[in-house]
Amino acid sequence: MVEPLDPSREHTPQRLRGAAVSVRDVEEWFVREVLPLETTLTHFLRRNWRKKNEIPDLRQEVYARVYEAALTEIPGNIKPFVLATARNLLINQMRRDRVVSIEAVADLEKVDVSAPEVPQDRALIAREELRRLQDALTKLPRRCRQAVTLRKLEGLSRREIAVRMGVSDNTVRRHLIDGMRILAEKLHGDEAKPERAQ
Amino acid sequence: MSRTLQLASARSVEEIAADWLERRETGTWSEEDQCNLDSWLSQAYAHKVAYLRLKSAWDRADRLVVLRPQTGNAESRLRRIPPVALRVAAAILLLIAGTTAIRESAVSRVYTTGLGGHQNIMLADGTRIELNTNTVLREKYTDKSRVITLERGEAYFAVRHDEARPFIVKVGEHSVTDIGTKFFVRRDTDRLSVGVTEGRVELGTARDSRGSQVLLDAGKFALVTHAKITIFTKAPDVLADDLAWRAGMLVFNHTPLAEAAAEFNRYNREKLIIADPRAAGLSIGGTFRQTDVRQFARVARALLGVHIKDKPAEQIISLSAGN
């Protein structure tokens, strides 16, 4: 019997390096190590790419490539790896785009992506977490926030929320989906403000 | 994946991922839904990363539960309180939450784990619940009763007994009522299993109008199918094997290969398929890590002489009988 509850069983970074990487390891690694770099990644893309409306698509593509690479081998130095992936993607996109000058590509090739990641203070992050969550919650549109609150704080189903708010099931679904997307943007993207200085 | 020409639209992929995530929290989520989700996730890495990204943020928002008011409308309270006061209150609540996890109140709350997930919950009354893989559980505590609805999956309960407030686990038309105890409940599509490790529970069903109950003492294991309830007596160590998932393990003892494969498939996206009916009936024993599908396949090959066919892209390991 395993009577004592052991929350530490979730942390197994040592297992990650090595030849055989399981999908679940990669998923956990991606959430734990890559997503916290979102602010850095987004800033890198914004600084180096003019068409701002393409930033979310580029970011998603970088994530997909990083994830795919990790299935073969989980990279050791994560931040330089993510930024190098981003840079290569931008270079490829630029080369495809005939109007961009060769100089712009050359500039990008000179961008230094080798800065190692700053070790994060996990205790600080834990303290910050609730504040960040609340900030994110206040950024949601009013009806959307109401739906998210009813789901998260009261555990209500879509139907129950619809009844409570006096709207259709589908409207609730819409609000929850919007809520998820905005929360992800705020929670992954708006954190770690000191990183922005780089 | 159209990697070289056109980027996938992050917005449209996120919309679909969020829709899956939202639907997954509903009680009607079926195995077919899970298959469809798995198939969508395996179509493109963009799908997978968008889903992981939204899910991790959405799961983190679970911590907002510490803001839950005792009664009334959470939303209106959130808006009324000035942000600074809210932050101070939240900080205090977070400290409290660190020790007691979740405050008591009369509203319901949903706990979920995904494929391969495992979560420990400490309720305000001191009751502990451990969720196994792919589980949805709804908590509804009132002054008069404590009701847990197991919508899907499996959980282990260590209940703080309270004469005045019975602790009841509902599974479809069945209910398991605590009489001072530790027990587990597992819901599969076609059956319900209840095992009691300490104390005693009452297993009831509302199938017929008068209802019927049966008492299960420590060491008893009940298997409930649509047709009947079968009660076994299991030695403590055998019953403990049923709970090996709490330590991330799976224990088999003369278990048919098909059954063992089905157990692994509960935890992993990488699926074991028994390609050959002759292999399905071979029995296997041993203790395995839930996530180590490959190790299991290797052991099956060594012990039973089955052949392994590995399709990494589809995440399928298929086993077939030897010559």
C-alpha cells in the first residue's frame, strides 16, 4: 500500500535525458519548460517580424517544431533552442517572401540566441501565480468572465451555466472557449516581465 | 503538415483545441469522444501544442477555487471587492489552502484527470481522494451530506467518517455509502468495481423501485454489471494490487494479455493492440510502470514468445502469437 500522498512523484526531470523519450515525458516537458518561455519567444518574434498579425501563427509553428524535435531528443539548453528554432523559421519565411532584402536575412542570422535561460525561482512563481490568475480573470470580457467563474469556482456544467446566465448552451460554450484562449495568452505570455528587458 | 508553404492559423487551431477541452469536462464524455480527440491530436504537432498550451493555462485556473465564496454568486463578489483587497484576501486564502486544500461550502466542484493523469485531493473535512487516469469526479458537500459523483474513471477514497453527514459515492444508478472506511470505486463502460480496504461500505442500487443494498466489509470486492452483482473476497495483498496505480504501477497475476493491454491503454496514448486472438488469451504476471508500455511488450515477448510490431508514428505496438 502507498499510504502517504506524495506530490513529488510528478517531478522526474532526470529521466528525461537519454535515448528513449516517451510522448508523455515530452508533453510534460513542453508544459513545464517550454511554455514558460512564451514571453521571451513572443518578444523575439515581434522584434524580428514586421507582420504582427502573423505572430500567433509563427509562435504556434515554433512550438510544433520544438515539440517534434523533442520527440527524438529533449534539448538540454531550452531557451537557446527555442529561439534558434524561431530564428530559422523566420529566415525560411523571409526567403520565401521575395520582397524582403537579403540584408534582413543576414541580420537575423546574426541574432544571438545563445543566452542560457535564467533559472526561475519556483517559490516566487507560486506566490505570483494567484495574482497573475486574478489579473488574467479581470482581463476577460464580463460575460466571458462570468462563465469561466461559474465553471472554475462552482464547477457548473455548460447547461447549468446557461440556465444561470439566461443564455443558450452554445453561447456558454463560446464564452468558455474565448476564456480559455485569453487565459492562455495572459498566463503564458504576460508573465516573467524581467525577461522583456532582453 | 503544410510546413513549407503556409502556416496553420493559430486562431482556428486554438478554437478547436478549446472546444475539445471544454467538452472534455462534461459528464457525457465518451470513449468515442476520447478516440476522436486522440485522432485530432495526432494529426499535426500544431494541434498537440495548441491543446497542451490551452490545457495547462486552463488547469492552472483551477487555483481560483480559493476565491470561492461560502454562498451566493461568485462572480458578483469578485466584481464588488476592490482588487487590492481581493489580492490580500487571496494571499491569505492561498496560505490556508496550502494546508487544507479546499474550503468547505455548499457548492459543487469538478475534479478531472486526463489520460495517464493522477491527482490527490484533500477535502475540507479531512477526506482524501486520489484520482486515477482519465477520471471525472464531481463533489457536492452540504450541511447534511457529502456526495461525490464519479462520472468516469477510478478513485480511491480515505473517508473521514461523520455520522451526521454521510459520505456517498454515486456511480450512475448505484451508490456507495461510507461506514468509516477506505475504498476504491472504478467505473468502466460496462461495469462498476468497488473494493474495500478498511472498514465497511454499503453498496446500493436504485435500479428497481424499492432499491437494494448490500454491505461490503474490508477485503470484499464487488463487480457490478448490468445483469448482476458479484462479490469476491480478496486477500489484502491482492486487493493492494488493484491499488498499485496509486504508486504509478500496474500489477498482473495470471492476467490475460488482452486484459493487461487494456489496462495499459487506460494510461497511455501509445496503444497496445493484440493483433492475434491466439495471443489475447495468454496470461502474464508481473509489476510494471504504467507508462512503460515498451517494457511490458518486451517482457511479453520474452515470456510468451509473442511478436512485437512497432508503429511509432501511430503510437501502436501490436502483439501477435509466436509460430
